[in-house]
Amino acid sequence: MKIGIIGLGYVGLPLAVAFAESGNDVIALDADKRKVESLARGESYIEDIPDSDLAPLGERLTPTTRYADLASCNAVIICVPTPLTGSREPDLTYLIDSGAELAKVLQPNQLVVLESTTYPGTTRERLAPILAESGLSAGTDFHLAFSPERIDPGRTDYTVRTTPKLVGGLTEECSKRAEELYALICEQVIVLSGPEAAELSKLLENIFRSVNIAFVNELAQLCDRLEIDVWEVIDAASTKPFGFMRFEPGPGMGGHCLPIDPFYLAFKAREHDFYPEFIELAGKVNQAQPAYCAERIERALNDLGKPVKGSNVLILGVSYKAGVGDMRESPALKIAELLRERGGEVCYHDPHVAELPQFGLRSVDLDAALETADVAAIVTAHPGVDYGAVAEAVPALIDFRGVTREIDAANLIRL
Ligand SMILES: NC(=O)c1ccc[n+]([C@@H]2O[C@H](COP(=O)([O-])OP(=O)(O)OC[C@H]3O[C@@H](n4cnc5c(N)ncnc54)[C@H](O)[C@@H]3O)[C@@H](O)[C@H]2O)c1
């Protein structure tokens, strides 16, 4: 088959590679010329896709910025961003723009699949009318479906191939075509009643995580007051073989999904005079977590007899999760901002993030930074750091990730 992918980011590029690896021809389209040029040189910009994965694909993967190149595809998959506006409402600009460009080249009998996370109704109510500007009708002249992406950057135990894929088409034939498409690269494809169920399934998965993370974040704050080790409690509860699922507290939620997607559903709910309280409450608790962590750093400095102002604070790990360099919505940014506002001298060490231009900072050498730090805070625990040695080198080490549980040191403070 010949498959077009629109949007070659964390979702689109691995998908393009998976289809090409399975022997299909892939037209890989992005509006960002630099990404397309990079791929044309055989250079990947996504950590999960090494250059060595691109090399064997040869001409099976054709990077382009031209929508006209999609006209020859059997299927086109849209993987553009779906962020929030400044007032935390869905921003469908990228989807509308890419849909409008695709409509200009859409062909009869093509299959179009939306993978971007969005609220239920988007595929039918927003995308179908835009594509209909082609003069072709969704469900009759061309096929249209939604299939949520479930990629987890950095994860290796589940891949695109082994993670079950949900699809929901506008019609039975749309679903069938989508099922056939994903069967090329996925071991299991599950067909739902329509795009709405598929759109909402993705939001349920993400909101489930957001709500449970908020719950343990709140529990961590309570444990701080009760002087009970939250990690010991979570470990203990996790021994129950049924009816409990482990979630861990942390410095706050980051990434493109969890801090954003729940508000897509909250928006849709409000359109129906419904106010989903779990979503809003979880968002509120999770958004407040970086401020709580900044306060814990402040307290640690206070115990050392130092104010935040003028103290050297070393942040260990600034990306939103371990093992990747993705900075989107990272809580480290908020923590750094709050400490700086109070006059703290903030620096950071992160092997995955060379610079933070918004702070005018570059990742510092760990050994050198430890010599001058008044306090170090583990915000994201990238593998390969010797936290025992860090604890020995600084007056106070604060662990927001629970990775120092094996270390016994008087200057160690855990969330
Ligand atoms: N990153 C994840 O872990 C993840 C997981 C599941 C679902 N999702 C969802 O998948 C979607 C994409 O996320 P992502 O992380 O890959 O985003 P991304 O920002 O990494 O990639 C999106 C790409 O789309 C391109 N683009 C934007 N507008 C375009 C246009 N009009 N035409 C062509 N290309 C365009 C951008 O240049 C960018 O390269 C989002 O809806 C997101 O919520 C992301």
C-alpha cells in the first residue's frame, strides 16, 4: 500500500517508519521544512527512532512538504498537534489547516484516518466537513475514521506492533478499511462502533492517569504533614494482587497528553451543560504540584539556614519524563521559574536537554555543579545518575521521584 502521514512528530514519524518497515511506500509530510530536510538526509530528530532505523527504508519513505504528493496514496493518516489555547480550550488550528490542505488533493476511495487526540465528535463534526470541501462526501466517496495513538515515548516493552489498536469509522466500510490498514503493522486491531467511541476511549485512558496521579500527589502532600513515607505506603498497597493499580506522585504532570487532553473532554462536556468535576479537580491538583515542590526546596534551604534568594539550586532532570528530552509542559520549568522569582540561582543538569533558552541556561557539568550547589532536586530521574554520590556531595538532596529509597543519608528529603 501507499500511505501518507501528515505530521512527523513523536506520533507520526514512528508510524511512518513502522509502515515503511512493513514493506509499504510512505509519503511522509510535515509543514516544518527542517524536519523534512533532516529525514531526507537520513537523520532522525526523535529519540525513539535512531538514524539506523531510517537507513534501511531507502525510497520506501519519501519525506515531503507537498500535499499534492498525497494524491497517489491509498490512505492518509493525520498526526498533527492538538494543543490548548491560552484560555485552555481546544486549539484545532493544526487539524483544520492540515484538513483544508488535504481536501485540495483528496481522491475518491481514499481512506483518511485522524490519530490526533481530540474530543468526541471532532472527526464527524469538524474534519468531515473540511474534507467535503473537496467535493467528495465522507463515508460514500472517501472513507474516514479515527484511531487513537497510544505511543509512550521511551517505552520499549510495548511497540506500535504489540499495542492493540482501536479504530472507529464513519461507516462499516470506513471501519473495515481502517482495520485493514492497521493490520499491516499491528497484531491486534479492535473495531469500535464509530469515531466518537474511539475518540473518547483515548481521553478515558489519559484522564484515568491524570485523576490517579492527582490522587497520589495529594496523598504525598498529606503524608508530608502526617510524617508517613508515601513511598512505603504505595509499595505496601501495591502488594495487593487485585483491585489496586500503582501510581506514583511526582513534581507534576508534563508532556503533550496528560496536562492537555482532559480539557478537551471538559470543553465538550460544557457544550452539553455538564461539568466533569474529576477532570477539573485532577487538573487543579496536578497543576499545583510544581509550586508545592518549589516550597519543599524552600523549606530544605530554610532548614540549612538559607533563604532562596542567592542560594544555588541544582535541578537534576528537566524533561517531563525519564529517558527522553521532551520539554513540553515539563514541571521543571515551573519549579525553576518560581525559584528564580524568589531570587534563587537556578542551574540544571540534563543529558537529554542541552539548553533552556527561555531561562538563558545550558545543562551544566554535574560534578562541577555539585561543588557549588546548596540544594539539589531530582525533578526527573534519568537513568545513569549515581544519586548516592549526589547525596554525599550536596548539603541537601530532595527527591521528587522516589528513586533514592535504597539510600540512607541524613540530608536526603523525599516527596
Ligand atoms: N507525543 C505523544 O506521546 C502522544 C501520544 C499519543 C497521542 N498523541 C497525540 O498525537 C498528536 C500529535 O502529537 P505529537 O506528539 O506527535 O506532536 P508533534 O508536535 O511532535 O508533531 C506534530 C507534527 O505536525 C506538524 N504539523 C503541524 N501542522 C501541520 C500541518 N498543517 N501540515 C503538516 N504538518 C503539520 C508539526 O510540524 C510537527 O512536526 C497530538 O494530538 C497528541 O495529543 C501524542
